[in-house]
Amino acid sequence: MDKYDDDKPPSFWQMLHSVLAAAFGVQSGKNRARDFTRGKPSQFIILGVLFTTLFVLVIFGVVKLVLHLAGL
């Protein structure tokens, strides 16, 4: 990271990467520090809620598909 990037907020892709990494428990210390110093909590909360909702819907869809294919 460039020294001129120190005051820039994280990009959408950096925030998405952080949310996904945090969801799976593999967030690096460097990224976590960046998120806490430069990120806005509201953006991470919104992305986290959207990711969780999408994750639950995908799991629900997979279960419905498996049950349908099993004839139940």
C-alpha cells in the first residue's frame, strides 16, 4: 500500500473482502486495522447484513433443491 493511500477509505472490493474474510474467521490483522481506522462502520454493517441474507437464501435454495430432487 502506498503512503498516500493512508487516508483513503477502503474501496467497495476491499470492504467486501473484509466482510467475507470476517464471516469465515480469516481476517488479517493488517486489513482489520485498516477497516477500523479508515472504514465507516455503517458500510460494513450494511455489507454484513446483505452477505448474511444472501448466504441464508442460498442455503435455503440448496436445501429446497436437494429435497425436490430427493422427491420429498
